[in-house]
Amino acid sequence: MLGEVLTAAVTPFDARGAIDLDKFRELCRFLVDNGSDGVVVAGTTGESPTLSDDERLSLFEAAVDELKGRAAVVAGTGTYSTAHSVQLTERAHALGVDAFLVVTPYYNKPPQRAIVEHFNAIAQASDRPIVAYNIPARVVINIEPGTIAQLAEIPNVSAVKQANDDLAQAKRIVELGLDLYAGDDNILQPFLELGAVGGICVHTHVVGPQVKEQVQRARGGDLEGARAIDAELEPAYDLLKVVTNPIAIKCALNLLGHEVGGLRLPLVEANEEERERVRACLSRLRLLEPARA
């Protein structure tokens, strides 16, 4: 198990739009000091589609060096190209990351048997754990339960990040002996009640300690306490609905003083109306003073 709470970290940029590795290191420390058992680097939240390979690798290297075994470093190495994914996985392995997040190939729309071959090829590049990332809303296709059963036969495919609210499918992942991670923050509680290990989350950038307590309570049998925390975190779920991820969470972090910078096109920074909605959510979470009239 890589941990209960993993945060899909944003990638900080400086005023010129270059990666700010100092701010990234600072963010990694902050996340691990505030509830995260590990960080996912260069995932979708980290704007991976706009990062060069050298930039991805520099982030992997910085995270490994900064955390020095204190927390898991999961490298986002999956792309729509199997060969490219294999190469990134090999290079990330050499840098010492702990595991790999591999998303279903997007845009290509491969058949289910091709998804298995894709993961098989990547699994040959390292003996370290692979987290299969199933997010049909972004990649168009769902990894079907029968396909996940085949992935479970690959020795180092050990977990699934499931961004799909089908509870029957989530339960099946647990029954297969894979570690189940909620891939959408608002489905963490029902997944925990099915036996999930935890979540690979975005809201933990701002509510990490609360989420860690929620997971620990649920896994310890205190479902009432976990559900109460889940209800209290409703403003965090609302925050992520304001505008496409990671626009809203970067806006929130900047409002809280973390200075993670802007975004790369085709993403853009939150506009004034969106900033005010994010600010209102942070105020409801008691992380910001309410705006004065």
C-alpha cells in the first residue's frame, strides 16, 4: 500500500510560465506535513499534457529528493502512446520513484484487450507498483470489470484509481485484491465504506488533515465520524466544481498564499467571478475570512 491519502499535486509555474521547482518542493513538504502519505506528480492536476519529458522528469527527481522516503512519490507516466509511457516509466524508475500512475490511453479509444496489452508493456519497464487510473469522463472509455480482472493478474499492477462512481465496479476492484483509491474527491466516503484504501485527491491541497482523519475514522470502523467529516467538506467539493481542474485548486492555493502561479494554455486562470466563488468556498471551510461587504 502506497498510503491512504495521496495528493495529485499541482505544478507551480513562475511568472514566465516555467516550472518553479523551489515552490514545488515547498508544496510537497506542505502536503506531507498536512495529511498526505504521498504525492502524485505530473498527473492531470499537474498539467501533464503541457509538460515536456524533461520537465516531468525534473519534477519526479525533485519530489524524490525532497521527500527522501518520508512519503510515496507516484510518477504520472501514462500517456496515449504505449512506447512513450514505457520510456517515461523506465526513466522515472531510474530516478527512484516509488510507483507509477498509468491512465487509460486517451483519444485513441483502444478496445479492452488493447488496454491490457498497454499495461502489460508498461509493467515490463519496472518491478515497482502501478496504479491503473480509470477516468472515463476524460478518456471516453471505461476499463470494464473483466478487464480490471485481467490487469490484476499483472504482478505489479497493485491498485486502481477509480474516477467512476459505479459502486458495483468499485466493490469488484476490492474483491480482486487490488487497492482501491477514490479518484474523485466526492466519492471518497462511499468508496471507503466498500473497503477502499483511501483516495488520490485534489481537495487535500487545502483540507488534507481533515481528509486524513476521515479516512482513518472510516478504516477504523467509525463510519458516523467519517460521514460527519465528509459532510463538513461539502464546500471543498463545491470548490472543485467551480471550473475545470486544476484551475480552481490553483486559484485556491494562490488565495491561501501558496503562490503556485498560473496555468499553461489551453487552461487559463480563474476569472473574477470564478475567484469569488472559490473564495466563498474557502470561507465556508473557515480557511479564509469572509469577504467584507
